[in-house]
Amino acid sequence: MREQPIGEAVEDDAWPASDVMWPPEIEVSEAHASLVKAVAGSRGVRFFTAFIIDIPSDTYLGDVQMAIDEAAGAACGILLTKHITGRDAATGEPVLTEEATRPFKFPCSEGVAKAIASFCGKLKMAGIFS
């Protein structure tokens, strides 16, 4: 069973795949530096992060971080992905390197869920998601 944001438990089959479940806001110190720089000078910006998973294949695609300024009706997002770039010589553990897309600003005055949906749509149009 999964728990919806409102606390109502539902069976996995009843989970609305189009909904986005957001964790609490993150602190600016937890946001990627390029995202923070892209919205520097804006007031009232709130930062969020979420995992992006391809539902049919259950494949992890990356993390989206969003900066949303509801008063200005604007959002800015980045996609963070991790890639194995080698192995640690001492431990043999994989070395992961984080990569971020360029920050993408766009108008959005309809809240967090709409902002993430818009941003993911733009990533699909750019060919980042299939």
C-alpha cells in the first residue's frame, strides 16, 4: 500500500499515476548551486525536489529540483542525473558523478504539481525523456 499526501491509504492499483507526491520544501542549502544562482534576487522562492520514475519500466530517471515563486508566477527547474564514471581503486565501489541540466525558467502560476508537470513536458520535448 502507498500513502497519498492527504494520508489516505490506497492499493497500488488505485494509485493515480498522474499525481505528483512532493516531500516538504527543501532548504536553499540543499538545492543545486546552478538552480540557486538562476533564481538569485527573487523573493519568496520555495525549493522542492522529487524523484522522476518511468512508471511502465519502473526505471529511475533522475531528480527534479524546482524553485517556485508563486507571487511572481514563475518557476525554474533542473534535472539531476547520476552516472557511474569509474571505480574507486581502493574499495572497488563505483564512482558516481552528478550531472545537471541547465536551469530552465518558465511562467507557472498554478502551483508545484503543475510546475513539475510543465517542466517534465519540456524535458520530453527536448528528448531528455522518451
